[in-house]
Amino acid sequence: VRVACLPDVHAQRLVGDVPGVETIVWNGSEQRPPRLECTEFLVGSYTTGPLDAGSFALMPQLTVLQLISAGVDSWLPALPAGITVCNGRGVHGQSTAEIAVTLLLSQVRSIPRFVRQQAAGMWVPGARDGIAEKNVLMVGAGDIGTRVSATLQTMGATVTLMGRTARDGVVGLDELPALLPTQDAVVLAVPLTEQTRGMVDSGFLAAMKDRAVLVNVGRGPTVVTEALYPDLRSGRLTVALDVVDPEPLPSEHPLWRTPNVLLTPHVGGGTEGWDRRGYQLVREQLERWATGQPLENVVISA
Amino acid sequence: VRVACLPDVHAQRLVGDVPGVETIVWNGSEQRPPRLECTEFLVGSYTTGPLDAGSFALMPQLTVLQLISAGVDSWLPALPAGITVCNGRGVHGQSTAEIAVTLLLSQVRSIPRFVRQQAAGMWVPGARDGIAEKNVLMVGAGDIGTRVSATLQTMGATVTLMGRTARDGVVGLDELPALLPTQDAVVLAVPLTEQTRGMVDSGFLAAMKDRAVLVNVGRGPTVVTEALYPDLRSGRLTVALDVVDPEPLPSEHPLWRTPNVLLTPHVGGGTEGWDRRGYQLVREQLERWATGQPLENVVISA
């Protein structure tokens, strides 16, 4: 019997019994469960964040880290070498695609302005923009990007799906310079990697069309926060960010009160049912692992 | 040559020449064009509202009133008998469906709360709701309702489309009492008629599920404004209204500052391109009229 470590008893209950696997529960706390040192398969907590190097040192047999988020970046700094990392592709995809669409539509249809005018009792019609017949560049062609694209196309937008490399129905990142000037909206749902960190800088923003909308639901550091100020203050661009750099955004940070920005506090994932979907995925992965089948959602191969 | 009256020269330019039809321009002003009294086909202004009975009296030959809005109710009180009324079905459908989806998603994903917290520099994560896997009742199975339904289904919601009478894929209004208690959201896009005026009253609201969201993008008087207060103040229901009764909402009206309501000032239609789409429809109608073919979009038959 091989040992898999889950973050809490709720997870253990949702995963249930998996033949050939003993599940233990630990989340980095002082109180260590028996057989922790035998852990070969670790499921990271979605809610309490990454373990530190000292915690990983207590699991010398570890070969697989399974996460329940699409992004894995925050777990990597403390991770020992030689461990396969699987992500939670699909668990939060629908929810994150939904916040992307919500943020884009909110900015296009001026919802933040109407919320402020409502507080002042002001009836001021006149908003001419819509998403129909607009060009939207969806950067990130994974689960989230594919869902956003499908929804916006239903609403009459023309969506270009962009991935790391070109494939059927997906243009490659190398087409960014050619495409940016023609897009009414750019939605970012890419993982944080060396390639994407700081990708949206002054040059990227300068290439965007006047009055375009930028939405980020991936990882904050994909966008250079300071680079946003000139275009937001002049009103040339509008942005909506569910993820920012830094996070959480300190209350004195100037971005909070910059015009033409809509901020939500990283609430893309985690909507009702994420735990059910997440631990169903974990169960399937443990079954594969216990029976020697290849794992799915591998993002880093040991 | 028969005379058709358009509301302005921009409309006249977009409609262009139609064989067998002379177009004149008038919008109820003191300055009356030659041949006004010969007008048989009148196109109502989308932006300046209905003509009064005195204006209609100047067009004794009138047989057709073509509007560029989906709703025709505001033109009816002053309209002489015996005139066929056609609406602008399709012109604003995409735009109005878009505001319905925007309002619903904004409330479900707490955008108004985040806008207020942004102003205070407050990063407060934790919003568990989403539209995926929810039940949505779309009341109104016309152009707008069909579009809203398609979009929400793409986002993973289960949508029931409700029309005046049951037909394939559409349940009838008589199923309202049975359906209301099971719906997480109810979206209204129905014309204002004797049947729909005051339809959403205390009884309707009481039948709605706890924590449900009500959205109205049709006509304000479909909802009894005063009936909303108890459930909004208790937080049992949440609403988002692009149309209200009265309109414009006076700045001292209590609805502005009632909790759990998101208000937009009747901005569902009129997004970019409405005039191009609207006067293309008018052109096609004039061509049908001039060649003796039946008109489309007839909502009141003479």
C-alpha cells in the first residue's frame, strides 16, 4: 500500500477509498501524521497555499505533486527536483472563464461607472459600446481560453485564440505584434512562466488599439503594473484585472484609485462545487497512479 | 410615388433610394415638410420618442408605423386606429441580450460590491457564486431571450425559455408558478402588454428561490417597483434592472439606494451600429411595401 497525502479531512472524504492507496492528511502543520515520511503522492491545498522547503524535506519519497489550480507557479520555488507536477486543469476553468467574460462585459458596458452613478442617484444614459462585432484576442488557448472564446463567439464577437505555438484553430504567440493593433479587447489567461512574466509591458500596451480593453485572469505578474498607469490615466485604455502584481494589493497601492480600471480580488476560481470537481480529479489521478497508468494534467515531468 | 416619412436626414441617407417611394424627413417639429399630408408609411425616431396625437393628425393617409425598437408600447397611446405597427426586432437584440448577460453575471459575481471595495482600497476575496450549473428562467422567447439563452447555455447554465404560449423548446407562461421556486435566476425580456404589466408582484417574488437573482431588460412596468423592497432589504433576493418604473428614475427615488440592486439607465439597446442595422431593416420593409409584399415584424395588424 502506497501513501498519498491530502490537505484535509474534507478532501479525504471526497476522494474516498482508492484500492492500493492509503491516504493520510497533512497541510504543513506542526502535528505530523504517522507515515508522513512514506508519502509518494502529495495533493496541495487550494486554499492555504504552497508548502515550504522544510515541509517537503519531511517527504523524501515524494514523486508526484497534484495541485487543484490551473496555475502551479507558487509551488515551484520550494519544490525539490525530480517531482512530477500535475495541475487542476478543468476544475476552475468554467468559473475563471466566467470571471473573464464578466470583467470584459462589465468594462465594455460601463458597469463600474453605473455603480458609481447609482450611489449618487444619477440617471445618465448613453453607453454606445458592446462586444458584438468586436475583435477579441484570447491569449491562452487552454481550458479557460477555449471557454471564453466559445462564449464571446456566441455573443457575436470575432475571437482569435492564441497559444504558445500555432495549431489548428490557434495562432502562435509570435503573431502578437501583428494582431495587437487590430484588437478591441485582449484577454489574458496564461500560466506564469519565464516567457509570460512581464509580457504585457509598455511596448505591448503601446501596440494596443485606442479604447481597447485588457483583461487578466491568469497571473498578476504577466502584466507590468506600473506600465499601465499612463494609458489608464489618459483614458486611452481600460483594464479589468482579477489578478494583479502584487497580491493581495495593499490598500495604499495607487492602482486602486487609478481611473479606467476594474479590480476583483482573485476570485476567478473557487466557485461552488470546485471541491467536488477537484477531488474527483484527484481520485481519478490516484486510481491511475495506483494501477500504473500515465497521469493526466502533467505540467512538469520529472 | 408613395410617401414615406423618416425621422432625420441620417436615416434618409442610410435608407437610400427605394423605387416607387419618395422619402421625406420629419420628426414632429414645427417645420413641416411638403407632402407630409401624403405620408402613408412613418418611421418613428428611436432617439426622440413617440409623436403626439396632433402630429398623427397631420398624416391622414398613414397606414404603417415602423419602429426601430423591440418595444412599441410608448407609441400606442397617441396612435390613431387602423394603423399597422411593425417593430425593430433584431436591431437591438444582440445589444439587449448582452446587457442582460452583463447584468446577470455582474450580480452573480458581485461586481458592484467589488467596485465599492475598490474605491475603499479593500482586497476582500471570497465570492462563491457562479452561473455554471445554475437554473435560469428566461421569460421572453423572442430575439433577445433566444440570444441570452444561447450565451448562458454556453457558460454551463441550464436555461428554460418561456414564451406566451408553449411551443417546441419554449414553455408557456402558465408554467411560471411551478418553475419559479427552482430557478437561481429569472431574466425578463417581455414586451409591455396588459398581460405583462405588473407581472412581477409580491406573489411572483415570494415564489422565487432564496438568493435568486432577478434581471429586467424589457420594460420597467413589468415589475412592481415597490414590491421589490422587502426582499432587497432582507437580502433574500438580488436584482439588476436596465429598465425601471418610473423612467428616468428621479434622483430622490429610494430604489437608487436600496441594497442588492444594480441599476443601469436603460442602455440595453443603441450600441454602435444600431442605426445601420435599423435603417437596413427600414429599407427592406419599404421595398416590401412598395412592391406589395407582406411586411415583416408586424406586432399590431390594422
